[in-house]
Amino acid sequence: MNNHSEHVFGGRLVMVGFGCIGQGTLPLLLRHIAMRPEQILVVKPHASGLEVAQQHGVRSLVTPLDADNLQQVLAPQLGPGDFLLNLSVDVSSVALIALARERGALYLDTCIEPWAGGYLDAALTPAQRTNYALREAALALRSPARNGPTAVLTHGANPGLVSHFVKQALLDIAAATGAARRAPRTREGWGRLAQSLGVRVIHIAERDTQVGTLRKSVGEFVNTWSVEGFVDEGTQPAELGWGSHERHFPSDGVRHAAGSRAAIYLNRPGASTRVRSWTPLAGEQHAFLVTHAESIAIADHLTLGDPAQPSYRPTVHYAYHPCDDAVLSLHELAGHNWRQQAGKRVLKDEIVSGVDALGVLLMGHARGAYWYGSQLSIEQARALCPHNSATSLQVAVAVMAGVVWAMKNPARDVVEPEDLPYDEMLRLCRPYLGDMVGAYTDWTPLAGRGWLFSEDVDHDDPWQFKNFRVA
């Protein structure tokens, strides 16, 4: 035990996947949860990276997981009160959640994954390859009484931490505009607060400036987090929560016929869809509208009225400017018609400088636009926790916070970040997030437009998605 411990855990913790996020999360779990290293088992498909597990005295099992061996490999490792922590790619989250519930174990993941190849299966329709479909399948596992073993969906940095940023940002705007300041206690209450403030659009607006000593080479995909994860989500259809104020439906947009109805998708990859956005670090920027679970979940949880024709819902989507080497990697990926490069590399130890600015940009209210989030430098990240970059630490600390909450609340069934207490999550995460910044701006997507070429924009309402999208 140590002075940082938030919870005493006596069960077994099985970590499926141990890439850059798993390696960065392990020391946080041991720091904040009172348990012995021998209680932890790491399961991964290859031995690379296991030296970090060995350094901490954690056991490991090297074996790829698939639909045929999942039960055989994991079921003996899990029982009532144990914890299945899913930080993998290419392993079905729905299958893992079902196994955890069958064994009475708790569960957390950072992304709802299909089995290997599910994102790129040409036999599936674009709608079947969306995060919307994956989310609906995971939520369908909820028990009727909503009292099954706790399974926390998508609780990394984004999705995950940013949902708590949204709630804090709403309260900040309320305080700045003289509106009610007490935090709502219900889902509808948060929707009413966002509606009363006039929030029309929410971007998860991120700018990563980290750079390594060795730059990207031809035929290589370089990123500051999972290459496979980024390629997968970048080649899925672009997705966004679709706001009630929108009056220009995209020509390539498609509505879903069932489910929450909170989001639409575009018939094009997110990695080829760009939007205008803003962060305090970069100012105005063109970013990628890559699909993320929070785009759907935040929009869904803030919806008021009939989901098919809501009285209020903001437009919500990711606006991601990754590190420069990742941008070059995406251009090369697109040039090869979305077939991944043979080489891949995750920047971590070789990073020499840079910041990951991850926040939420709430727009349309009386103060214009407000960005709230974390500006974490590589130097700060390394000083705060070993085996991390700025990007991985923002994810890892949210994983730790979600695991602690699930252990303290073991019978809350299948939940999303929006169901967790935002203030408790921020309390646990803030010490690891570097500079927490709240910044107002008068920027809109119409700023500076049309001086060189005429553009088809909606001058009457700057907050239309049509104005954000880069044609």
C-alpha cells in the first residue's frame, strides 16, 4: 500500500493489451490502487513491451486472442469481483464485456472494438462499420434491472475524460454569464443547462505538437499512440452528433434507422474529412473529423425531447490535429487508398519536445466560444509518471480513474463516461493533466472567410456544420 491509494483491491486484474497505453497505465494503477503486482496479469499477442510489466513484477501471458480461444484463455483468469481491463485492439469489446459479466467480473475499455478486420470488412455496410453500431451493440448488454457487474465503456482521454470536461465547461460558462451555477444531478438537467446557455456546437478540439528525434520515413505510419487504433478509426466513416439547430443536411450524410438517433455518418473516411476548429495552443486550424464514441454519447446524453426530432441537441464531433508525423502518415495512407503502410512506429521515448492540448470547444453561447482542457507537455508527462508521453498520460490517468470508480461501484451495470461523476473523475485526473486551461474566444468558422475566393457559407448562422466543414 502507499499514501496515494484510492482503493484497496483484493481480486485479480487482467489487462488485455499492453501497448503504449497499457504501459503508461500500469504504474498509475499500482500507485492509486492498493494491490500487489502478482494480482495483475497482462495478456498480449506478442512479447514487445513486456519489459515494463517485468520491471513492475507483473505476470504476463503471450497469446493472441480470437473468437475461438477467448473463453479458454480468459475465463479461468476471471471470477466474481475480479477486473478485466481492455486496452487492446482487434479484440471484440462486446465479447469481452459478455465474458466479464458471465464471470461476475468488472470491466473497462477505452474504445468499443470489433474483432480484427471488422473496421475494414468490405462485406459490411458503412453503417455497420460505425461507432454508432458498436455503441448500440455494447449498450444492448445492459441488464433489465441495471444492477449487473459494472462495465465502463470508452473511458480513456477521448472518449472518456472529455465528457467530464464538457460538464465543467458548462458550469464555467454558466458562472461567467450569470446563469445558475449548481451542477445538475440528472441527464436531463445537463441538457437543460446546455440548452439554456445556448450551446449549439461542441468540438473535442485537440492539437498535438510532439516531435521525435527521428522523423517519419516513406512507407511508415508514425503516431503518438496506437497506429492500428488510429488507422482503424480514420478509415471508419466520419461520424458526428447531429444538432437540432442544423438546417443543411450533408449531401453525403446518412441517418440511422434505429437506436439513439443522436448521430449521423458521412459516406467518407474520417481521415479525409476536415473541419475548421480552434484551440488556445494553435488558434484557428483545420482538423480531422475522425469518428469517436464521445461524438455520439455526448450528443445523446444532452438530447431533449423526441430523439428523432429533438427540441434540443448540440452538434458534437472530434476535431483532431495530430502530431506532424501523423499528419504526413495520413496523407500517405490516403494516397495508398487506405491500405496501411508496412512500417509503423509509436513515438514515446524519442520525443524531444511538444504539447498535447486536448479540450472541448463549446460554441454558440453568450460568450461566443469557450475551450476547456489539458495542455500537457512531454516534460511534464515524464515528470508525472514513467513510461508515458503527453498523449498516453491523458489516456492512462482517465483509465486509472475509471478503474477506481468501478471498483468502488461494482454493481452499476453497463455505463458510459456521462454516467460517472464528473467532479470525482476530474479530481483524480487533474494532478496528471499539466496546465488546465479555460479560454474564451470570439472565433467562428466564418472568421476571415471569402476574401480570396467566394465560398458557399451560411452567413446568418455561423454555427452550422456547413460552415465548419472544409470543402
